Amino acid sequence: MQFNALVNGHVLVMDGPERVGGENNGPIPKPFVLTALTGCTGMDIIKSLRNAGKQVSDFTLRVEGEISKHPPIEYTEVHLVYELNGDKNLQEDVLDAVKDSQEKICGVSNMLKKILPLTWEVVYNGEQIFSNKNTETSLLKPALSNPVGSSAY
Amino acid sequence: MQFNALVNGHVLVMDGPERVGGENNGPIPKPFVLTALTGCTGMDIIKSLRNAGKQVSDFTLRVEGEISKHPPIEYTEVHLVYELNGDKNLQEDVLDAVKDSQEKICGVSNMLKKILPLTWEVVYNGEQIFSNKNTETSLLKPALSNPVGSSAY
């Protein structure tokens, strides 16, 4: 079941788990959509801060996607958690960078927003400083499950 | 600029090229969307053939995505090429498997079809046996550029 994908000169391995006849030599394909999302918006944040001559001490992105119950199995809602630590004075710069990515720059976010509710929150030095999860998904189930990936800077 | 993504217990590296401050230690993030597409539909084909007790001798998927000219940079059209070789008697099974994936099973295809023209063609033993590119994109530019990935079985 293994597929070797050649992307920008780099090889990525995808495979299925044993229960569907794969050998688990790589991730299953669908979460690569969410991986693209984390990388796209994550690099936006780093670039924005770098351009301003600023830097956080660490940055972790977590993403959770809800999938449909029947084929074709697709994502039906996605939630992003930006977790950053750094100097207290950078809090506003970080929040601005995240908002710019989500509202103007990140193409993967923009694609997904056309087909599903994409919500996000920002946790800075352990404290949640922004979330649009409740406001944008008030008609949806409050709890997301199926965590499928995370990116650490 | 490097991000290490943990997906299903596997680590994927994403990075930017040198010209944007990265070190090219992995692919850029956006093409992971197309990688997901190739893996999703590719595994559908293999599973369908396996379930019928059949197997092709080799299988390569190529995918080309056109991107927007202004931020947010996103895919605006995508074309898939399924290239398979095998016994001549399998041609119809292969075509049926591809159609089932595209029309019923592949969740990534279904997501993308909601936001852009997704076309596909099938080449079996070097001969094109199906294409919906001209019929579905007659109003679009005939030539796609920016090949970003391929998967080989």
C-alpha cells in the first residue's frame, strides 16, 4: 500500500495501517491536508516575526479535524491551536501575525474555509489570548476529536 | 523555517527554500495538499484491485496544480494523471477503480472538487484510455503548469 511521493525534490512516504493491508511505513494520506495547513500558517507566523526582527522561544501548532461518517471520508471541521512562548512584549505581535495569516496570507486556510468551519485559538506563555471557536461553531458539536497531526517549530 | 510535523506517529519535515529564509530540509507545505490527493486516490485504486484479486505491474500518479497569482496563494485547478501498466485484460478494472475513487470514495478529491476544477486522465500501458480534462475545463487555460508532486506505487 506504500506510496513514495516526490515533492520539491523530497521523498515523502505514505502507507496504510496493517488493518487495511498496509505496513504503516508512513502516515495515511488524508492528514497531509492538515499538515499542509499547519506548515502554511506556521511559516507565515515565523516570517512575519522575522520581518519585524522578532523571535519567539518556541512554537507548537496542533490541529484537529473532524471527519465525515460515510464515504467519501472528508474533513467536516478543523480547529488549530497556536501555542507559543516568548517575551511578554511580543504577545501583540504574535496575535497580529496569526490574524494576518488566517485572514490574508495562508492559502491552505483560505481553501479550507470555503468548505468547512476552520476555527483557531492562540495560547501564549500558557494563557489563551484568542479563540474564535465558540463564536464560529456555535451550531456545531463543541468537542472536536481525531487529533491527526502537529507541527513544532 | 523548518517545521517537524508528527502525523500518525511519523515525522514529516517541511521547510522553505533558501530564497525565503529556509534551508530546504523538506518540501514546502502547500503541495502536501496534492500529496494527500495522490495518496488518497492511489490507495483507493490498489485496494479496489486487491479486493478483486488483481494487481497491476506498476502505478505512477502525477499531479499538477495551478496556483493563484495573489495572496492568499491557493490552488485554482488541479489535474491528475494515473499511469498504470499491467495485463491488457485489466484495463476495464483499472478504469472502473479510478472512476469509483473519483466519483464515490476519495475524500480529498471530493473536498477539492468543491472549490476548484479537478480533472483526471488514465494512461494504461502507455495509451490514454480516459480523460475529462477538455470537457470539464473548456473555459480554462488548456495548459496546466507548476507540477508539484508525484506518487509511485
